[in-house]
Amino acid sequence: MNLLIVGVLSLLGYSYLSSGKRLQNLTGKPVKLRLVKQSGFFQNLLTTKLEMDFLITNPNNQKSNFKQMQLTVKHNGKTLSTLDIKKSLELAANEDTLLKGIKMNVSNLTLFNQLKDVLSNPEKLGSLSVEGFFWADGFKFPYSNEIKLTE
């Protein structure tokens, strides 16, 4: 009986460790940013709505289950928007999965302050920094990437 318990615990431990090891290769990055038209004058006066697409790459042999993502969008080190997205999504094995249309509202006052900096120093336009974490199969994966604002 004790041998059976030790065997089951060993199998469960191996399964847990191997699943963690296989998930070490998950990566994510923002791939596109778009402006979204809003209806209503007052809404447009206060905020700008943006949409971002985010690509998660699963190079592993087994599928994974995406659960949550936290992201912070910054320009020149100043935060424009933060999001906490909870969504259940299956990440297919050996494939890329695109999370489309992640919506965020950015205060026009914040954008105006950033625009003043850019107008005084045009080299500051550069890119947006997107940083945060996403969770899949109970493991936390960090990411940090840039979205270029100029071509």
C-alpha cells in the first residue's frame, strides 16, 4: 500500500515538474496598436481609445491554458494605461495565438503632456513600452517589448 502511495506521489510530482519545465518557453509580445473611433463628443474630449493585438507563442508539444494578463503601456517612462485582462483561452501546441482587440482608454490630459514633450524634442516619439505578465497553466510569464510609433 505504501509503495502505491509513493508511486502515485512520484508520478504527480513528475507531472507537475515536467509541466512547469515545458512552459518555460512561452513568450508574448504586442504586435499592433490602433486608434478606435468613439461615439460621443464628451467621450472623445476626455479619453482616447486604443486597441492592441498581443501574440503568444507556444513552441511546446502540449497545449496550454491562458488565464490572465496584466500590462502597462508607457511612453518615455510615463504610464499611459494599465490593464488586467482575465480570459480563458487555449494556446495550441507549436503555434502562435493572437489576442485581438485588447481595448484601453488613455486620458487625453496624459497624451497632451506627452505630446508637449515630443514637440519640444521630436526624437522622444520613438516607441511605446509594453510590460507585464501573463499566466498560463498556473505559471507566470513576464514580457517586455516595444511598439514603434515611427516607420
